[in-house]
Amino acid sequence: MSKENSASGSNSPQTTIIAIINGKGGVGKTTTAVNVAAILAETQDVLLVDADPQGSASWWTQRAKEGMDFDLTEENNPKILQKLRQVEEYDLIVVDTPPALRSEALKSVITCADYIILPTPPAAMDLTALIETVKTAVMPLKVAHRVLLTKVDSRSLKETLEAQNTLLELGIPACHAFVRQYKAHERAVLEGVPITEWRGKNAKEAQADYRRVVEELQRDWNQL
């Protein structure tokens, strides 16, 4: 759904709302939200909504010396978030949600989302919590979704494959692509740039992971 395709496909193409959610913090949620938004913004008009009261996405984005290619707004008022569907100036809206399943803001975002990305490390405890999130908060609403494995230890890919198989057995869709754990992600945050613009050790590998993720997810939600 690039700018060119949007213009040729319909007089008033609908904005796609993508929510990044997990009931736990520290799973790569904000890292995913910012990097997905940055990659999508290379070809589309993107708004990143920071709905997490911690404001991590805003802090990261506002550190950018030359700004980022997407627009940013901070908003965690549930009544306003319910109106995201009324925003028509963008091709895509990416929402970084609060890590709290009982949050009214999170409920508002999920209700209007077209697609949900659920980042989680593949470790058993993280995966168990994520599965509960999918069953209680996502599946009942029948919103298209996909789990993204993050913070993957490249020395232990067996754990990642086992996690993907577990999700498959439970009928929970998961990305084939995954995000490996690199210090590059932390460095990019500190320098106020998305991983696509960071230059340093493992920068290419870290960027390639997220590009593969975005390509896979775009194919998925473009079929909706």
C-alpha cells in the first residue's frame, strides 16, 4: 500500500491502523514500533502514535537531530484513541501501546486496529504470557494478528524454532522472520535514530532483520 498504489487504487484509500501490543514491558515493543514506522515511512505517509504513558517512543523520536520520516503524536486518552479511524491524512498509523492488558487505552486501540503485531522474546516465560495476551485480548475481537519473536539469541536458534512451532500448534500465527538481539538497537535509541540510519557494529544485520519483518507483515496485511 505505497503512496503510488494508494493513489491509483481508490479515490479515498482507507488508513491502515497497526497496533504493537504486549502485556509485558521489555519485550521490544517500542523498538518494533519505531523501526517498523521508520521503514514503512520510506514509501508511505506514516503516523506513529505513542499511547504508552512511559513515552519511550516519543523520547527516542524527539532525540533525532534531523527528525524522522514519520510524524509522531503522544496520546493515551481512550476516548481520543477510539477516533483513530477518523484520521485520514496517512496511509498507515502505527500505535505503540501501554504494556497493561487492563488499560482502557489499549482496549481502544485494539478495537479500531486493522492488524496487531505482538513482539515477544522466545523464552518460555515470555511466550506463556504472550499466549495469554493473544487468547484474552486479541482472539475474541477477531483482529488479524501475528506474533513477532524479538531479542533472539542467534547462538540458540533452536529455542526460536521451538517457540514458532508452539505457536503454530496453538493456532497462533507467527512471523517466519524474527529480530535478533544486538547492541545496535540500544545504540540507535541513544543516538535518536531508527535502526535503518544507525551505523556501527551489526547495523546491517539488525536493519536486515526488521526489513524482513516489514516485508512479511506488509504481504500479510495487504491481503486483508
